[in-house]
Amino acid sequence: MDLSFSPEEEEFRREVQSFLRDKLPQSLSGKVRTGKRLTKQDYEQWHAILNERGWLAHHWPVDYGGPGWTVGQSAIFDEETALAHAPRIIPFGVSMLGPVLIRYGSEEQKRHWLPRILDGTDWWCQGYSEPGAGSDLASLKCAAVRDGDHYVVNGQKTWTTLGQYADMIFCLVRTSSEGKKQEGISFLLIDMKTPGVEVRPIILLDGEHEVNEVFFSDVRVPVENLVGEENRGWTYAKYLLTYERTNIAGVGVSMAAFRELKAIASRQKKNGRPLLEDPLFVARLARLEIDLENMKTTNLRVLAAAGKGAAPVAESSMLKIRGTEIRQEITSLMRRALGPYAQPFVSEALDEGYEGEAVGPEYAAPVSADYFNNRKLSIFGGSNEVQREIITKAILEL
């Protein structure tokens, strides 16, 4: 494939930049730039702005509300929104469930759920990981037993990101114990307001309520909420994970963070000289930039394959590994550049309206939180160790 942007795509870049200047509220971009916590209303506001323009689900087919962009246009959009400090698009409905429904859902499910994802009627979360089934996801035990026109669900999910806001959860559940463990899994859509669903917060070290535990006690789910066929959920899960791993790599986010890293390094000094003149630091910076450029190329290849309906396995795993390592290296170098200002922060300083004593310059406030939060990137979505196994099996055809 041609990995250079066409003149038409560069014109599209200017269109995106103009849109961001006109439509991205400064209140939102300011919070993202300074690492302030975003509320549900902040995300919903940005989603609504993008949906009004028809740009929210930019990788969906036109028939289902997508804009019909090329691979290059999608990559440009991700880059420019990150560089403009736009809030991220919450991926669970748009980037994860949407593609699964488009490929495997019934026509009734597509007509009902896809418009509700776009207009914000439903906020979705993901029910994959369990206390004993994280990277080894096929070991999940959350069970769904058929009872007439319903499934009765019992079990637990954990690390459910932003589940406290969710109206709906898409879940992997065990519907059979026969055969291989991957063969007894189904994909269910569950209303979070159903009796028997309980959400308990998990508060992270930075004080953030980002993830949750979700418990299901005799939760009745209509059979029509089964996506695809019973016991075929593992196939749908693998397809979804391709999109999740690409999103975790965060090419646009890494580009924006790398630019901020260089800006920080230009401000900071070592022995009275700018850090950008320190040969050891600059060598790590150069290696990081090379890796980032290589990842951009891999990202275009994965997006091109996904755009043709393929589910690239080894490529998305490669992208997930390198993408998460790059994002972790960026925050590591930021902490090194900031020196004493990268000390553990005051959690309240990340809330909008905080008026307490500043720990350091404004641009230093989110660095420590980002560093520690990004430690998880190499674990979720399938740990990097598991991704290396996937790559080995795919390449050697084991």
C-alpha cells in the first residue's frame, strides 16, 4: 500500500485543523492539555460535536453512519485531534462494539443499537476481564444459562473502565463447558439497570475512579441480546480485540505526547544548559522518535487491513506491544526531564477549580499521574507477553 498522504488527504488535514479551531471548546482542550480530570459530560459534549459533523464513528461504513474516509484520513484525524488536545473518543461503543455489531450482529441489532451509540443514548462499557481471567480470557467463569426467552447471568467482571457511567455492558459469558474452553463462550448485551447488576468502584493510586468491579446475580437478559450465535463469542471477541489493541497503541496520543516531551525538555536545564543539549537524553529521544515513526507505518498497515474487512492478528499484536512501550517510554522521559517536579502529585490538583498550592509548573501537574497510569498499558487488552505468543504462533503457523 502507498504509505504517503495524497494531496487530497493533506487538504483534508487542513479541514480537520479548521474544524478543531472552530468547534473544539477551549474548556475541553485546556483540561486535556493540563491533565485535568474529564467528566462524563465533557466526553458527551465532544461526542455530540463530532456526531453532528458525522465524524464520530470515522471507521464505520457509510451505510451505518460513517463518513467513508480513507485509511489516511482516519490516521490524519487521530493525529490532529490528539495534537489539538481534544478529549479521546470513548472507545467501548464506537470503536469496539460498533464494528462487532456491523460484522456479526443481526439487522435488528444494527438498526437498534448503532444509532443509539452515535447519538449518545447509550454509554457502553466492556465486560471481559474477571478476577481469574485477564490475559487468559478464555478461562472466564461468568455464566449465562438459557431459561426460555432469557439468559440468567451470574458471575463477576473486573477492571470495568468507566462502568459507573454505563447504561449498557457487552459481556463475554460462558454458555457451555463442553469441549475447548474457547468454544463455550457467548457475546451478550446487558442493560446495567437490570435487577441483580451491582457496580463497585476500584479507586486507583492516583485517587481516580476509573475502573470498577461488576457483579451479576440472577440477571435476566433477553435472548435477542445475544450477538451472533451461541458459543461463538470467542470469534467475536478476537475481532473486537483487534480494534482495542490498535486503540491502546494510541499513535495520535503518542505523537502529541512526544511533542510535549520535546517542549518540556527545551524548558528544563541540566548543569545550566538546556536538556536538549544533553547527549544521553537526546540519544533516548532520537531512538523514541524513530520507534514512533515506525509505529505510524505499522498503524497504517493495520488500519488498511481492517478497512478491507480483515482482522490482522500478528500486526495488531505488534502494534499493541510497540505502542504501549513507546507511550511508557515517553512518560518515563518526561519524569526524567522534570526532575523534582515529577514527584508524586496532589490528587486534588487534577480536579477543575483546584486552588491549592502548586507543586511545580502547570505542565508538570499530570506527568506523574500519566506515568503510573500508563504502567497498565502493557497489561490490559492482552498482556504484551501474550501478544508475543500470538505473534509467534501466527508467524510460525503453530
